[in-house]
Amino acid sequence: MNRVGRHARVAALAVALLVMHAVCRAADPPAAEPIPFPSAVELALQHSGVMGIATINQWRAQTSYHELRASYIPQITIGSGLGYSYGFPLTLEGSAPSVANFTSVQSLFNLSLRQFIKAAKIDWNATSLDVQDKRNAVILDTALTYAQLDQLTNKVAALTEAQTAADKAQFVTEQRLREGVDSKLDLTRSQLVAARVRLRTAEAQGQADVLREHLSKLLGVPAASISVQPGSMPQLPVISQDDDLPARAVQNSPTVKLAQQKVDAAAARALGEHRAILFPTVDIATQYAFLARFNNYDLYYTHYLANNFSGGLNIKIPIFNSIQKARAQEADADTMIARKQAELTSNQVGENALQLQRSLRQLQAARDVAKLEWQVSQGDLEAVMAHAETGSANVREQQNARLDVEDKHAAYFDAEFEFSRAELQLLRLTGELENWAIPSR
């Protein structure tokens, strides 16, 4: 077969592939409506189970605080100790038998209780930091998933083009093998290249499906209706290597602030336990009871009255209490542990911020290298196409050059995402993630 015949068959194959591609695209279901990034973040915050748990914990801490505050409010009980008496009227579980009774008790002076209330209030206020930290975690998860899904969508498109080029190159090699121009080794190499592209395409499509499912769980919408909107994510800020980001991260991190709040709460509880050893407590207590004659009160008491009332102060002065002393020492140990934990948290946040800041230089360099390799492959493709016009390059060389372009393009997408991932994680550490994701209007 002459050169003209071979070119005609290659051209016919290319036309057939284009027609099949168009038919497949026409048979595909309509694409889902893209979800802009700001809308995705808002949906994730509304639907997040993590945020729901943090909000419930905040409500729980609030009720614990109100529980301790209620000690200064009279606790009123109405009941009855109705019972039969034979002989002297004995008590029933510490109370005299009565038809009806009324008791009231409230704290009047308790320095230990004041510290426990202070600790509970600190815990309550600290939950707002936990809510903010969980909020940042949801935003980061959504941003990373959205960005990677966008990157994988572009990567799959590039790999699809690479697959088309690899299939064409393999077909041309098969034809050249029949004509005795290429060897079986050349065909095996073409098949290997096509198989590698199919592998990378399958990996990218699998990752995209998993990310789409994860994003659907975050947003609370079906995975089939999820499609990212390119260009909807805000531009990431330029991060300088000269900025003191570790100090900024320690200063703004909700995790560090939460750890310090735990130290303050533990210190308040420890002081409360120590005050229980040293200072007295005063409660106001009242009691009323209606006593019946069938309990023999009129036989054993000279001045029996049916209606009886008592009220006054219940004063307790600590003299010696080894159990309370041990409890105070335990609280001191809890305070020391919380203080050490706060130091470790602060150091960890600072180190993570510095590590991410320094890694940006390497990731940026890797991204630049990937971009330059992509640009060089584009130049090589242009050179091959120019040689093809003069007849010094065949169709297989053109397809191989095009395959290299798409392969380098996909690698550039990977490098770009890794750089963006580090920037987003650094924004969370420095407390600037929410301002980036949800800019004030």
C-alpha cells in the first residue's frame, strides 16, 4: 500500500472516532447544574453533622452552668411521710412521719461554689471556640473536596484527549506493522502507553466518583446532581515566606484558645476544691410538716401541735477532711495537665504552620516545573506538526507528541492542587479560612 493509501485510512479512522465521540456525547444524560463554591460552603455548614454535635455540646455546657447557678435559687419539695407508728414515733428515712411536708433549701454563702460556677461559665464560653474550630474544619473539607473535584474534572478531560491520541498512535503502529515498517516491539510500546493512560484515567475517574459522593454527603444533595463550577472559588492569597505565620497561627487558632480556656477552667475548679477545705458554707433551709395523732405524737410529746415549721441557717465549718484535701490535690494535677496540654497545642500549631509555610516553596517550584514541562511539550508538538507538513514526521509521531502534551497537562493539574491544598490548610491554621471562603459582602 502506498503512502497516499495509508494516509487515507488514518484519516478515515480519525473521522470515525470523531463521529463515535459525537454520538456518545449526544447519548449522555444532561449535565448537572453546577454548584458555585460559595453555595457549596453554605450548604455544607447548614447540613454538617459535625457542626450539629458542636452546637449540642455548647447547649450542654450552658445547661451545666445554669445547673450550678440554680444552687442560689430555693429548691422546693412537697411530699408526705405518711406511715403507721407503734409506740414512740420513729423517723422514716431521717424524717418524722407526717401527713404532708414541705422543704426548701438554697445556698447563701459558698466560696467554693462560686469557683465551680466560674469554671462552668469558662467551659460554656469555650464551646464557642470549639464551634468555630468545627466550622473551619467543615469549610476546609468542603474547599479541598471541591478543589480536587474541579482538578480531577479537568484532569479526566486531559486524559481523555490523551487516550484518544494513544489509541490513534496504537492504530497507526498496527498498520505500520502490517506493512512491515514497524516491529512487534513498537506495537507493544504503543499498547503500553495506551494502557498507562487508561490506568491513569480509571484512577482519576474513581477518585472523582469518591469525591463527588463525599461532597454529596457534605452538602446533603444527591451525588448525581453535583457538578462544580470552574472559576467560582475565590483567588487564594499570596503567602510570603517572610511573614511570621507561626505566631499568627498561635494567636488566632481556636484550638490554642480552647486549650487555654481549659487551663482557666481547671484552675478555677482547683481553687474551688481548696476553698472547700478552708472556708465555711451557709445555706438557708426551711421545713414544714403536718403531724397526725395516729403517729402517737400526743402521747410522747407534752406540747403536740399538728402544724410545725422550722427555718434558719445551716452553717458548716470545715475542720478536717482528708477526702476533700485529696480531691483538691487531684484538681491541681488536672490543672497542671491542662497547662502542659495547652503548651503542646501551641507548639504543635506553630510547627505545623511553619512546616506548611516552608513547604509552599517546594510545592510552588514543583508546580512551576510541571507547568514548564507542559509548555515544552506543547512546543515539541508544534515542532512535530511543522515537520509533518514537510513530510519528515509521520502520524504516529504526531500522536505521541499530542499524548505527551496531555500527560504533562494532567501532571500540572496534580501539582496545582497540591499547592492549593497546602495554602488552604495554612489559611485554616492562621484563622483566615472563613474570610477567604465567605468574603464579607
